[in-house]
Amino acid sequence: MDFSLSPEELAFKKEVNDWLDEHMKELPDWWVRNDGSGPEPESEENQRFSMEWHKKLYDAGFIGIAWPKEYGGRGATIMEQVIFNEEMAKRHAPTGAGGLGVGWAGPTIIAAGTEEQKKRFLPKILSGEESWCQAFSEPGAGSDMANIQTKAVEDGDYYVVNGQKVWTTGGMRADWAILLARTDFNPDIPKHRGISYFLLDMHAPGVTVRPLREMHGEALFGETFLDDVRIHKSLMVGEKNKGWYISMGTLEFERSNSSTAIGLLNTVDNLIALAKTMKRNEEALSNDPMVRQQIAQFYIEVNVAKYIGLRALTRQLRGMTPGPESAVGSLLIMELGQRMQNFAMTLQGPYSRLMKGSKYAVENGRWQRSFLSSRGDTIMTGTSEIKRNIIAQRTLGLPRWV
């Protein structure tokens, strides 16, 4: 593989870094310090900060870089989007408020939506005027997503939806959701063939979201209850009963995000800084050969994940959607991230028990928060077991009984 950039790509990389050189100066002190002293992620202050930064990125043409110009995007290549993601991660720059809308909902609407849906939703996803969440998982249908029980029953020009969703990221603030619901109730057909894909107005009558408080004390997820919610047929994405296949594409867009590995390189740097800070017998742990070996191993594995991501990227550069091989990189990144957080706790020894709020907490307890948050890394977007099944069956061609 040739990893060198073309002259056009190098020029774009320079444009991104020139912009960051100018605008990173405007970031608040708590972001620059990166010591856990900033506002809580769910706070109004943090939401306002994210939206203001998103607007700056949008005005500069850095939101929806690879989206078609007719829908408000830059019309650039996927490679330029990857370059942007990587430079942002390297510089520890905020990503803005687009999140799931720009990364999941938008690409899915571009790939499978109607022209009416594209014109209605894409511009406001890019500008950040409307925020999005995902309503796939259910209390009894997480890893086995085909087992969803939320029902959408036809009623004239509408579907009437009843059911419950869980782990709705940002659902308490979202304007819209990408929703999976069952539209064929024949028990004799395979479960995944009776599912349809909808765009749900989170402000519609009958939609209720209840926050879910996590181990670290924050509520980034919610439970979503749907009671006789009416969704117009024009808000179905793709064909009726074909939503399963569209949702698989949505998840692959997430799994193929190449900037995650670069973010882990930042974590390696942070581990090095932590090892220099923590001491045993008055000597920095960074001088311990076992500590140095472990951090070096993390560095190697992060780069392996990076190049797996670039391999998956070649499918997109050829005009194809991300394939099952992206599950390989996703599996490695999620499990590696967990192990790195575990190691951060080991480096802190007894201080690892101290959370934000204690004057003795290391770096204001930010490692404790990220450690607790990482427990869910090997569950979201498919458990490690599910990803191993995807790799075995779709990539290696192994039979299900193996």
C-alpha cells in the first residue's frame, strides 16, 4: 500500500493545520490543560462550547467534507475527510456538536434516503441546527439487534410506533433519531427481514426520554419510550422491511472511523506523561523497564489498528461501503483502549481509587472517569463476541458451527 499523500491532499492537510493554528488559540483554558477540570459533558456550558466550535468548523467548510456539494458538503474525497479527522485528533481539537448526525445519520441518508429526505435533513445536520441520536438497541435486543420488539403498524399515511429503546446516546437533547422498528410480524420469516428504518422526530407526541446515570455519575445515555408515536411514511429510509441492511451500513460507517486510532496515540502520550508523574521509591515509573515495555507495546498495537483502518478505507476510496473487515479494526481499538485504561489505573496504585472532587486525585480524576467509561467500549456498536463472529463468518468464511 502507498501511504503517501498527493499534492492536493498535502495542500488540504496544510489548510487544516493553518486553520487550527489560528483557532486553537481561542479554546478555553480547561480544554488546553486537558486535566479533567472542565465542565461535565452533559452540562449546558459544555453543550454551548461544542455548538460554538461546531459553527466555526462549519463556516470553515470542515463539516461534511466528503458530502456532495448539492447537500451542503465540501464535495471533497473520503481521503480528505480522513486527513481532517487525523489532524484534529493529533492536535487534540474538539470535534464539534455534529456527532452522530454527521457520522451516522447523514451518510445513511445520503446512501439510502430519498431526495426529499436529503434536502430536508442534510443541511441542518451539517450546520448543527438539528442534533441526532440512535434508537436501535432495546432492553432485550442489544447484541441480538434482529430481536427488536418495537412495532410500527401502518395507519393510512403513517406508521404508529410502540416500544422501548435503550442506550440512546444524547437522546435527552436530540431533535431527531434514526430508528429501527418491526413492520412485518410474520413469525415464520427470519427476524431481520421484518425490520424497517425510520427517521423519528424526538419532539413528537408520545416520545419520552429518561436519563440513565452511569458509573462515573454522568447521564450521556437515555431510555426512550414510544407510545403511539405517529411517523409519516415519507420518513422511512429505503424499502419497507429492508431496514436491517441499511442499519448494517450505518454501523459500518461508525466502525470504519479512522480517527479513533489516532486518538489512542494521544492516550499513549498521556500514559507516558502519567508514568513520568507517578513515582515508586522516589523514582518515576517511566524509568521502570516493565512500564516502558508495556507503553511501547501499546504504541505498536495502536499503529496496527491505524493501518487496519487504512486498509478498510481503501474500500471507500473505490466507491464501496465499509465492509466486515472494519470489525477487525473496531475490535482491536475497543479492547486496546480498555487495556490502556486498566494500565493507567495500575500506574496510579492506591491513587486510582480517588475520583474527581478529591484534592488528592491524579489529574482531577480524569483517568478514573475514562476508565469507568471504557467498560462499555467492548459492548457499544456490537460486543467483542459479535465482532468476532462477524470476522469469522464474513471475513474468514467460517461456518457458524465452528
